[in-house]
Amino acid sequence: MMGSFYHAKDMGQRRVPTSLSRSTTIPFIHWVTSGIVPQFLLWSCCAWVGVLLAATCSYADEVQLNNGDRLTGDVVKMEDKVIIFKTDYGGEIRINWDQVTALTSTKPMVVKVLADVEDRLRELLLGEYELIETTKLGPGGTVPMTDVKAINLGHIRFQGTTFTLGGNSTSGNTDTKAVNVAGRLMVRSDRQRLYLEAKYNYGEAKDAVTVRNSMAQANYDYFITKKVFLNAMSLFEKDTFQSLQLRTTLGAGVGYQFFDTDRTTLSTSIGLGYVNEHFTTVPQTETASSRWSVRFRYAIIPDRVTLFHRQDGFYDLGEGNAIRLSADQGLRVFVYQDFYFNVEYDVRLNTQPAPGRQQLDEAFIFGIGYEFR
């Protein structure tokens, strides 16, 4: 039955347009009033609330401090007596390890502790510590807090691995181009450290090459104590505008690690070396040499601004007692996650250059880079 008026029968005070047929209206009214819709909505709401509660109540790692405070989040790592703990409300926070009384995790933590069983080969290669897995530290846990050396750090780890690219290009009254590429890799264990570095610089002005030099370096350190290490090194250099076809330097010595933390690293080494120089304008020379090196890094603002200085020096014991110095220093400013802006000043000194060449080379380098952490 069709009509333009409102039909209120069987609906109490509700008025429903009677433009619907009776065969359609009556089942629809019964479906609504029978409670099917409320039950369906109720069960749907319960299901969604359950999902939300499960997500909200998911387990998290917990740090208990000696003042009674408890923090929830995720354990990132612990080294140098500082634990890095990531929270939803404060990001990554650093806590002194002596302030922590207990630590629990939802997944196994890799914990470095002093080895119970003596193993000469492992001590020689990796140090006196071993790795175990546990989900709880402190009271009731398998490992006392005082026995923990590090958390979530393997025997072998990468430190300070970077790639930097810089350069410029101008045209018009001044037509110049420059490219600077540098890569550095450091691999470290408790006993050993390997450092590799390579650099290439190229420049031209008005289609004439003005700069072309490169170097590759490898350093190996073996720690006989936590601070003192034995050092072996090799250095290969080439510089077209110094008439240097190849300079090979091999050396060995002893070094001392003053600091080695996330924020500060400082080490020095001294020793003796062998130098073979092949210039394009003079005969090849060989000489013994004394050598020194300095490596310094300091995070002015942790994870944001880093100051660095790298220096290698040589004093030849023959062939005119030449002094050669290579020093790189600058600032690294992280702009987005692990990408950084690099400002660098490089100095190269050779008091006995090839005939007609200058003793000092300087370079200001601006570039961008990425650090692999």
C-alpha cells in the first residue's frame, strides 16, 4: 500500500514514511525492534575494544631504578656503563648503569659477561668475555647486574663507518669543478681494531686539471691491555701535482687509548716505518722513518654535532730528514637521521717536495655524508 502520509502503527510514537511497501516495512521494523542490530553493534564494539586493549597492553621492556622508578620501553644497548633505553614518550634516553637495579625484556637480550671457562684462542681473538642470552637481569635473574659488561653488542662491531661526498661547480667568469670522496670503515672487538680509509680529490679550472690526488690507508691495532695496543699500518699516496707517482709507507709501533666511548674517542701511537717514494721528476728513494698518529672525536651535541681530528706524521731518518704531516679536522652536523653535513679543513705538509713544488697543500671541503651505525 502506498501513500503520502506517515504510518505509526506497530512503531509506537516513531513515524515511518509509508512510501515503503508493507512487505518491506514490516520485516525491516521487526529486524530493528528485535534486538539484532544492538547485538551486532555490541559484539562489533567488543571486538574492537579487545583489539585496542591487546595493542595497548602489549608487553614492553622495563628498567627499574634504585630510586624506585620504573620505565617501560625497549632496550637498545648498554656499553661503557651507560644503557640506552627507547621510550614512546621521551625517545632514546641514557641512564648510568649504576642507577639500574633490575632489567627485564620481552625478548632475549645478548649480554656480555666475563667467561667462566678459560679459552686461550677466544681470549686472543675476542677477549675474555662471552655472550649469553637472558630476559632478566638483577634480583631473580640469571646474571647479577655487576657482572654485565655490555648488552646487545656482539663480539665484533662496526664503529665510525662513514661515506662523504663533496664538491662544487661554477661557470661564467669562473669555470671550476671539484669532487671530494672519502670512505672510512672501523671494525672493533675487545682485542682487535681494524681501520680502513680511502680518499680521492679532483679539481679543474677552465678545463685544466688543478687537483688530482688520492690515498688509501689501513691500520690494525691489537690491545694487550684495555688501554695499550700494538699497531701496524700501511699508507699509499698519489699526487699528480706533487709529481708523486706513488709513496708507500709501512710501519709498526705502540699506542694508547685514552678514551673510547660513544661521545669521546682519543688515541695516539708512535713507531718506526719504511718509506718508498717514486716521483716522476727525480729518482726513487727509500728511507727509514719515525712516525706518530692521533685520532680524536668528540660529540659536542650527542647524535647531532661531532668534532674530529685525524693526524699522521712522519720524520724521515734519511734523505734530508723530511717531515711529512697529514691532518684532517672539521665538524660533522647530522641533519636527518644518519645523514650529515661535513665541514673539513685538510692540511698536507712535505718539507722535501719534488723540485719546483710547494711544501704545503690546503683544502677546505664541504660535503654531505652518511654514517652506518
